[in-house]
Amino acid sequence: MTVEIIPIEGIPEVAPGDDLPTIIAAGFASSGVVARDRDIVVVTHKIVSKAEGRVEPAPSEADYRALVEREARAVVRRRGDLVIAQTDHGFICANAGVDRSNVPGGDAVLLPIDPDRSAHRIRVRLERALGVTLGVVVTDTFGRPWRRGIVDVAIGISGLPAILDLRGQPDADGRIMEAAEIAVVDEIAAAADLAMGKTNRIPVAVVRGLDLTGEGRAVDLVRPPGEDLFR
Amino acid sequence: MTVEIIPIEGIPEVAPGDDLPTIIAAGFASSGVVARDRDIVVVTHKIVSKAEGRVEPAPSEADYRALVEREARAVVRRRGDLVIAQTDHGFICANAGVDRSNVPGGDAVLLPIDPDRSAHRIRVRLERALGVTLGVVVTDTFGRPWRRGIVDVAIGISGLPAILDLRGQPDADGRIMEAAEIAVVDEIAAAADLAMGKTNRIPVAVVRGLDLTGEGRAVDLVRPPGEDLFR
């Protein structure tokens, strides 16, 4: 089936304490997008973190560095100013997810404390506001160790699986598939970014046409330490 | 703008020597998809490799292991049967990209020798057959060191950029963006996989609605050794 990625435009600047589901629902209305059952609403974590007050106003360089160390459960690699760290959620990313770009006044935006829970809260309220069943994905932009460039990945999920486990299922030739745990929600996050653009500030997009049900968590995407060959 | 991901269905089994652009063009026709200028045609490497004869018929386990070692320029990590290796292209992936799933009789499919060139050849012939200007992306499915599950990434490109470099551009607040080299073609690869499915054998999809021009190469995505902290 054809999959559509639809930007939700007109989302205003979000501030601590703002009611994000209401803001997103208004964005659907002002964009002329009528939500459908099984739509997946993808939200960049920045507006989630800001609504949740996970913002430090305009830190100095030293305070920013201290913030990164505070958010890091463990530092995986360090080179000059670059810190690759594991967060309390288990994610491994640059600067423990503390971000300074795209923020007025250079405020630092931290990751939500529990992004799966953030996704769930948005989903419950947005389903009520829009009158449909939804999936919600909260995203961040991560680098990759061996590939240049950054891509969006899922850090919070509600109402859909994190991984499609096709292992043990016969493929089109009847052969049992070997390595087929697909990180579908990361593919959804990456796809949504295509419609968001980076300088346009479109923090919400809808991925439509996938028939996914399940109750995954983004923390399911964290590779357990015993399987991790690169720490 | 809305981005569409359209599967091209009805692509038959591909064999060495097959004329892949003609097969893909026929797939557009049988799927009822009318190509448009700037469509991006995403092709899983398996049918590219097969058309190019990069297949080893039904190797024994020992021969398969030898094939992996032969395709590896360098082994990055090894644990039991799992080999993470760098290919001659520079990509770092499991089993040096030698794949055995989804193949009749358990044949092993190697990566194309020069996937950027493969993409270019497909593009030139497909543009002529369909009468439009296209981008072409050849994909493979890679794991990630710290995140569970596999995702599709680009291993060959023609007619579009690998990376969108937004560094130094002001964002919506007029602030200069810090880290904004977006691996857009990997996001395209991941998005296309959403419409392909894994057990359905849909090896071609169209990503429509992006306005990308450029002449990137997938090898541009390989992080130079001097920047690589995880080797």
C-alpha cells in the first residue's frame, strides 16, 4: 500500500506548561488534515521536552558541558568537545541528548524524563481530541558511529510496536528468515523527518497507511549490554 | 509537502544477466504507477546484485563463512558466528554484506561491486524508459551497534544528494545550526522499506514529493577513519 507522510504545519512555539495535545490537535485543524484511525503521529522531542519544562535557559558553555555530564549515565567516548554518552533511558547519543540548536536564545533542551510515557500521554489525549485511534512516536536526531550524517530515530512510542519480529516466518520463497527484526519505528521516525524539513520547523508529521498495532516501548530498542560489541 | 511512498508490485524473480531497468519499468506499468519528474526510485540491492551476477549458488556453511571473509576488507568485531566487517566500499555491516535470506535455495547474495555505479546505470536507462528525471537509491538492511533491529540504508545513489548540509544556515530563529548534516538518503531508504514489507518481496518503491537535486554518492556516507571513534 502507499504510505503517506503528511506535515502538520502551523504549530506555534511551545513553552513549559503548554498543553501539547491541544496544540497538536489545533495543528491538524489548521493544516486541514483530518485524522484517520491508525494514523501514526510523529512528534520531535523538542516540543515535548519544552512542554514538560525540560529546558535550561541559555547556559554558558561551562554550564552546558556540566548539563551534558549530569544527563549522562555513562560516557562511551570523548574526543575534544564531543561526548558520546548513554542516557538514563539507555540511549547512546551525542551530548547525552542535550541539544542547543533550533532554540531561541540558545536554551538547552534535555530529553524527556520518560519519553515512552510522554508518547502515551500525548496519544491518550490526542485520540480523544481527534476521535480516532492513533500511534504516537517521539523522535530525536542521532548520529551513527560509522555513517556520516544524522537521522531521526524513535525515543518514545505509544500504540505501535518498536520492532517487527519476522524471525522464523517464511519469506516469499518459503525459506525461514534469518535476521529479520525490523526496527520499524525507527524507519517511521526517519520517514517523518522527510516531511518535516530541518529549517522549516515542522515538529509534527503523520505517517498514514501502515497497519501496525502493538504496544512497544522505545526502550525496547536499546541493545542489551550483553549483546553490545561497541562499548 | 506530503511525501508519498509507493510500492512497485509485480517485480518477478531476477536472475543473473536480467535487464533490471526494463523489469522495473514494466513494474511501474503493471502497478499502474505513472512516474513523475524527481521521483526517487528505491531498489533493494538483492535484485541489483542478482542481475549483476553477484550470487553464489547454495554455499555450504564453510563456503559461506569463507565468502564473508573474502568480501571483508577488515573485520571490526567477531563474536561466535557473527562477523561485523568493513567491505571494500567502506560500509561496516554484518557478514560483510553477504546475505542468505530471501533467496531461493539459500544462495548467497553479495553486495554489488560498485553500488553507486549500479544506481547510475539503472537511473540512466530508467529515465529513458519512463521519460522523466529520477533519483535512484540502492539499499541494504543494516544493523546498528547500540539499537536493536535492522533498518534499510543507502549503499548506492544517483541523481540526489547523500547528505543535506544545513550547517551554517540560520534556523527558524535565525540561530546558526550546529549539527545539521542530515543523511537524507538513509531516511529515504528507511522510508521506502515501510512500503516494501519484508515477506512480501516488493523490491522497488517510489518516494515522491521531495525536491532534491544533487549528485551524491553512497560512499560519501562512510565516516572517514579519522572521525571514527568505534573501530
